[in-house]
Amino acid sequence: MTINTDPNNRPYNEEAFRKTVQRRTIMSFVLFALFFAGIIGLRQWIISQPLDSGALRPFRNVLNANGDFFSHFSAPDKKAPAYTKAQAAKQARVNGNLGMDSELDPAGFRLKVVPFGKKDTMYFTMSDIRSLPHQDVIFNFKCIEGWSQVSHWGGVKLYDFLKKYKLGSRSLSTAPERDELSSLPDYVGMETPDHQYYVGLDMKSALHDQTILCYELNDRPLPAEQGAPLRLIIPTKYGIKHIKRLGTIFFSDVRPRDYWAEQGYDWDSSL
Ligand SMILES: Nc1nc2c(c(=O)[nH]1)N[C@H]1C(S)=C(S)[C@@H](COP(=O)(O)O)O[C@H]1N2
Ligand SMILES: [Mo]
């Protein structure tokens, strides 16, 4: 007795069975080849695309879309959690020394500021900067490499500095206001004196209450390897944005170049 498993009760036909198997084998081979060609074609297309801020355009678009999406959740006016001095590391980590080779002359130091529209460049001494109200910032410093550390910095609010010297608005006669963001230039750019390291910031984050021009670490003068005489501390963003050895500040409606964004990292780098 034979068991016929065909529901239509057709007799078993070896020749037909072999043909079906053969046809399916060819079909799956063709589909696989098409799929493979598609992947290779896509890859060819992607690598033929132009570079945009250091990433191939399609990847940069994904990075930008990611950044735009997540910026809705991490509002730049949100405060980074505060800590006490006792919680801060006694020995703050040192990381990164790009753009820090130029000669260090704290007495001769001038912070260069180029007002919006490249109007007359202005220069500020450390005493100009120190004359503003002192501000401590104690926060959890986070590096994209994966480490974080609570550290204690001192300086003056970038906002206070820009307000006092009427910088960062579209004209030289008005001080920037936080609640008039739409009337201000969109971005702030910062570079080391030798222009080897540079960051771009959105205006809202630059004017944030915890963003400081920093000249102290643990109540003492900022050490050279941590950015003396002046660096940026911007607790709402990853370490890459905390430029050390600050030399120049400028304002723009075009996204300023950014060292790590050119290496493929998220341009915004908000926490
Ligand atoms: N000029 C300059 N600033 C810089 C860097 C750098 O290489 N050069 N590295 C950045 C990175 S990646 C980090 S994590 C922080 C580290 O600051 P720290 O040395 O005070 O820990 O500085 C940032 N600012
Ligand atoms: Mo970093």
C-alpha cells in the first residue's frame, strides 16, 4: 500500500517533482543574484556621493535627521544636573590636545571676537572677561569616548559676556536676548588661535545659563593642558564641544565648521 499525501490525489510523478525543484532552485538563485546586485549598486551609489562635513552625503543626512529628531527630546534650554564641589574630582581628566601647540602667553592673550557680518574685529583681555560676575559650574563631563567625570569649573557666563559687549546680535548696537532667538544669528563658531581645533554651536546652547567662558578648575587657574588661559564649558553638550585654548569667536547664519563633525560625529552633540 502506498500513502498518497497529495490532497488532489494525483499519482506521484518523479519527473514533475524534479522539474519543480529545479525551477525553484533557479528562481531562488536569480532572486539572490538580484538582491546581491542591488546591495552592490546601493553601495556604489553611496560611495560615489559627495562628502558633507566629513561624512558621505547619505550618512550625513541620516546623522542630521537623527539630530533633528532627538533635539525635540533634549531641549537645549534644559539644565544639566548640578553637583556639589565635594562631588567633583580632585584630579580632572585631560583629553585631547588638538590646536594647543601655539605658544602660551597669558599676559599677551587677547580673545578675538568677530561680530556678525564680519564687522570690525574686537579683542578682549583676560581682565575684560574677569570683570564680569563669576560663575561656578559643577557637572558631569561626558566624552563620546565613553568616560564621564564630575568636575568643577569657574568663569563667566558667555551670555553675560556677549550682553555686556553687545555681541552676538545682528547689529553692534543691541545686546542679544535669550527670548529673541529668532532675531539673532543662528550659530556661534569658536576656534583655537592656530585654527587647528574648531567647534560650532547653535545660538540657544551658546546663550544657555550654564555655558561659560572658563578660566578656573577647582577654584584654581586653569592648567595649560585643560585649555588655559580660556576655554569653553558647555554642560548641555558632549566633551568635543568644550573647546580648550579658545582664540576666536564669531557669529553666523551658516553652520560653522566643526572638527569632530568633520570626522563623522553628530554636529549638534547635545546630551
Ligand atoms: N583645543 C582642543 N579642545 C578640546 C579638545 C582638543 O583636542 N583640542 N578635545 C575635546 C574633547 S574630545 C574633550 S573630551 C575635552 C576634554 O577636556 P579636558 O582635557 O579638560 O578633560 O576637551 C575638548 N576640547
Ligand atoms: Mo571627548
